[in-house]
Amino acid sequence: MRNIYANTNYNFKNQTLNLFFLLVFFTLNSSFAQYCSVGTTSSSYWIDSFTTTGGFTNINNTSTYSTSGYGDFTALSVNQTAGSTFNFNITTSSGTHGINIWIDWNQDFDFNDTGEDVYSSGSYVSSTSGTISIPGGTSNDSYRMRVVANWSNTDPSACGSTTYTEAEDYTLVVSAAPTCFAPENLTANITSNTSADVTWSAPSSGTTPVDYEYIISTTNTTPTGAGTATTLTSNSFTGLTPDTTYHVFVRSNCGGSDYSNWLQPLFLLGIAHITRLILLTGLMIFIQQVEI
Ligand SMILES: [Ca+2]
Ligand SMILES: [Ca+2]
């Protein structure tokens, strides 16, 4: 009997040890699980812009060439419910590209599974747009979306380093429909080199807002706090610094602590140049670049 107890004890210890190593393995494995790298050996071609419409929150990202051909824009997200769709538009730097988009629906850190190749241009395009469907039953969660454009391949891969490629990663957030929607039609009118008027319109869906909040910033970071409240659907910003990029964020306040997401920044105040003819005394005419 002693031997049996001894063996039982030994087996128990052995199984505990195995379980320990199994847990360590899975912990390490999940810690290091990551998406395959993708990029390029050439900086000649890239994705200029990736925008979405039709989501509760949309992406509006203009970018140039990303270092090594990979742009991590996963902080930017398009938000929509399962069983619905959103639209995308892509423009490229120059020439024509083959373009593919993937979404890692089963969240296993690859883009190989059935249905994960959500868009393929199938041919060379300089810009393209389309509609992506979120399968019904998709769990509310965040999903990796990868966009790859290749100047010399009509069917670029999601992984690996290839010539004339740029890849950009974004996030798709699948969630229940909100009740408070962001304002729409955010537009900016630059009125001088230190001022601009920004207007928006009430959301066409959801609860009618009590008022709106806005924040003006020189960084492209979504606000975490409250903004300046207004019942108007416009605001004039003055005292701005010339030659500076500004981002304006606007959200709806539907009352009862029900706020919309911040509308993605759409407004850049830079310098616009016009050519002004200056007629001096005599017959001399100068051409001067003037900032407005
Ligand atoms: Ca880019
Ligand atoms: Ca997958």
C-alpha cells in the first residue's frame, strides 16, 4: 500500500509539473503571439489615404511612406455592428497598385482563414473603394485590419517584405449600435492665417443631441476629457498660429452622460498661398507669394 501511495503521490507531482510547464508554454506563447511582419525594400510607392464611411466611428487617415513600408495605425478604428457593412476608399502615391485588405476574424494572429481576405483589387488600380461586410454573429470585440498595396503585384501578400509595398494596419471595432451619434459634415473654412470657422450638422440617427462639445488641438490624438460646450453647430476659432496644423474634434452630448464618439479630425490649418501682383511705381511688377 505504501508503494501505491508513493506512486500516486509521484504521479500527482508529475502531473502538476506538466500542468505548470503547459501553463508557462501557453502564457509565453500568447505573450509573444503577434502578426506577421510586412513591409518593403523600396520607399518609392505607398498608400496616401485610407478612409471609411458608414461606421459609427470612421477612419480618415492621410499618410505618406511609412518607415520600412509598414504603418501601425491600429489606434484608428472603424466601428460597426455585426451583420452590417462599412465602406472604404484608398488612394495611392503614384502609378497603379494591387491592393488587398484582410480582417483577422478569428483573432488567431493570421489572415489565412476563410473569409479573412475581405477585398482584392484583382488588378492594378491607382485608387479604389468598396464595401466590407461584417459577418452576422461576429462577437463584439476589436479586430485587426490590414491593408497592403504593391506597385508590382496585383495580388500582394499580407506578410513578408516585398519591393514597392506599403502596408497599413487598422482596427475594426464590432459593437452594439450606440444611441448617441457623432455630428456629421464637419467642415472648416479658413478665414485668415490665424482664424477658421468650423461647422457641422446634427447626426441623422439616434437621440437628438442636447448640445455639442468641441476641442481644437495641434495633435492628432482623440480627446479623453470634455470639450467646450455649445448649442450651436459652428464655432469660429481665432488667435491661431500661422503655419500650424490644427485638429478639431466635435462630439454630440445626448444628455444623461450619453456622448457620441469624437468625430475624427478633418481640419488642417496650414498655409494656403496665393499669387498677388504688386504694381509698384513705374513699370516694375513683382510677383509675391502671400499666406492667407
Ligand atoms: Ca501610408
Ligand atoms: Ca485568422
